[in-house]
Amino acid sequence: MTDALGPKPAVRQGAAQLSRELLQRAHQVAGIGVYTIDLQRQVIHISAEMAHLYRAGAEGFELPLAEYRQRFYHPDDRAAAVAKAEAAYQSGADLLLGARVVRGDGEIMWVRTSSAVEQNEQGESVIVGVVRDITDIHYDVAGTGPAFLFNA
């Protein structure tokens, strides 16, 4: 199923589809999702995997950043999480953040967020990030709370 240029188009397309499916399954198994933030528009783009993780639907979606923070960050963690994120975004630094989120089903979940500031084609700053469910890890570590994660 190859020619002088390598695998035929149908084979390449099949491999690409398999790669997307494997990546999606890997995200589910690892408890991770991805997002981007358009800093100019103050909008967060949430992947389908992150939406599933947050029990916020099966499809990816877009929200104003302030609405995302209000809707998902735990009220006791919100101010510290927003302050740390904004400081990183303004300075262009990478962000490592731990916080609690309130999922769409009302359950509390601990997450670890890692992100970096990138430049898009127009030279504008865009945040590219990954969120990971660390609830099981968090509860395995005795005596820790938000201060432990925020000081990471």
C-alpha cells in the first residue's frame, strides 16, 4: 500500500485517524485535557477531553475567561489561582498551578494546570495549557491543602 511517495493517501488518512483516536484515549486514561486562551479576547477554548474531564459536555467549547473562572474554580481557590495565572501571563512565564475545580456535576476535583505563553501568527500572546486530574494523588498525600499545591 505504498508508492514512490510513501504510504498511499488512504493509508495516511487511516493512520492519522488512528493517531487522533489513540491520543484522545490517552487523554482519557491519563485524566488530562488541553486548552488555549486568547489573551486579547480574554476567551478560553476548552478541548473535548477537558470538557469531559470537567463533566461539562462531550464537545469542546469556548467561554469568556472570567466566566470560566467563575464557573469552574472552587470559590476558596479562585482569587489565588487567578492572581497566579495573571502574573504568569503578564510576565510571559510558564505557569504551574494547583487548584480545586467544581465539575459540572457538582463534584470537587483537584487539578494541576501547566501552561506556556506562545505567539500566534499575528504575534499576539496565546496561552497553551494542559490540565490534569490529580484528585487521587492529592488525597494520597496526607496533610496537604491548597498552600502545598500553590507553592509548587
